[in-house]
Amino acid sequence: MFGFFKIPQQLKALGILGMNARNYNVISKYNKRRLYPLVDDKVQTKEMAVKNGINTTRKIAIITYQHEVKSLKQLVKDWPEFVIKPAHGSGGKGVLVIKSWKDDAFITASEKILSYTQVYQHISNILSGLYSLGGQYDVALIEEMVHFSDVFQNFSYQGVPDVRMIIYKGYPIMAMMRLATKESGGRANLHQGAVGVGLDVKTGRALTAVLHNKPILRHPDTNADLTKLCVPYWKEHLLIAAKAYEMTGLGYLGADIVLDKDKGPMMLELNARPGLSIQIANSAGLKKVIKKALKNYPAGLSAEARVDFILSQN
């Protein structure tokens, strides 16, 4: 994963958190397994967010059984655009963004035209567990589409950019923005070819950027200068991440947040096992940051006080 670093000693010096250390020393220590369903089930996560006053995308409908799929057009009749996703999916798999539709023609975010039969089959695949964790039977969540802020217009190719934050004991400790590319098919997924931009957790300003684990300065499709990226409403992003701790009880988690042009920062989903590529985007290791938080960050503060503490750091 860290192919551009030469020797193991350098990884150690950078405080890189590896997969085994993450699983055994962090996740198993701070995340009780009984709490996983709170974030593994996107429907449950969304309902909790609403109850806890966290801004999130609106749920349009849930399709649980195969016989309900034929009601799709009736369910979305008042929605010219929407997103279909598996409730138990991960890594953006199975997410279908429909930006317009009429009769039996559905236009995706990448301008691909799908027939009603193809969309029907996609939902059927979701229900069968094709995209779910462990391949278990799933449900299809239909929700409103996000209209990303114009401030990111030149930084992402077609898809909606999002911010991934790592939260440790309620403190946002590392952040990156994921920008879609032509190669990633409009998806903000680094493994599929999206750009990762490390962000200063105090300011939301770009630090470094990578594509396929290699440093870059400009977006490969739009040629935007990635060093000029700065996320507006940054404190609001941090508050969403901090509140996810109380909402879930998980001591180590990832929060994905999008900036809607009309509704501001919105929680997209949470992850009890966030990936480690955020370290590449930031050219920094999580082990060091966690050690610093463990030693210096006070316990017992409210979400608002924790965010204020982060913003006050030098």
C-alpha cells in the first residue's frame, strides 16, 4: 500500500498504522462488536442520525422484498433524481445514481442510459446480497441525491466529492477529501482511481494529494490545482464527525460527509472499519496521531467542546 516508501524503518518513523495493528490494537479495543450493526446498516445509521439532529440525506423508500421492486417507479414518482444503494454495502459497491428518468429510461450520473429492466435487475442484485458485507440478503435504500457545492466544481469529475474523517474517542484526528475521476467512473473511491487529498484537520485545507498512491498536484481530468482545495463549513464537518461518537458508541470509526450546495454538510455514512489509505493521502501515520490523542486529548468533553479543542491546537 505504501509503495513509494523505501524501507520498513521509514514506515515506523512515520507512525504508519498497518492492517493487523488497526484490527487488533485499535478496532478490537475500542469498537464493541455488538455496536457494528449501527453503522453496517445504512438504514439504521440514517434513522439514528435524524434522531440525533445530524444533517443527513433524506430517505425516499426502502425495498425489502423482491415483489416490491416492481413498485420502483411509483416509489420515486415525485423524485426526478435519486440514489439506490445496498443498506449493508461497502466501498461504494452497488451504488446507482440516477440523475433523471422518464418512463423506462434512467440516466445515471455518468450519462449512461439504463432501461427499467436493468435498474430492476440492479435492485434485485442488491436484495440477493451481491454487494453486501458477507453476501447476506440485503435491502435497497433509495435516498435523495446530493448536489455538491459549486466550490468543488473543478475538483471532481462528475461524481460527488466527499470528506472521510477518522474519529478516535470522539475526536476527528485525520481527514481527506476523495475526488471522483473519469477512471473511477464518477465514484469517490481511491481503489477505483479517485484522487485522495489529505486535509489539515484544523482548517480543512489541502496538504497533499495522491492518485494510485503516488503524489500529484493537479486533478487528472479537470487540471484543477489541488493545493488550492479548501473545504467550506469545516467546523460543521468536524461537528458531524464528533457527534457520530455519541451516536454509535464506537471509539474508532470513519465518517463520510458531503457538502450539499443548499443543505450544507451532510453525513453520508459511517464505517466501523475505516480503511488506511487516508494515511497515504496525508503522508502521515495514524499510529502517531492516535498516540498524541491518547496522551493529550481530554476525556469527558461534549462533541462541541472536542471540536473546539481540535480547532485550538497549534
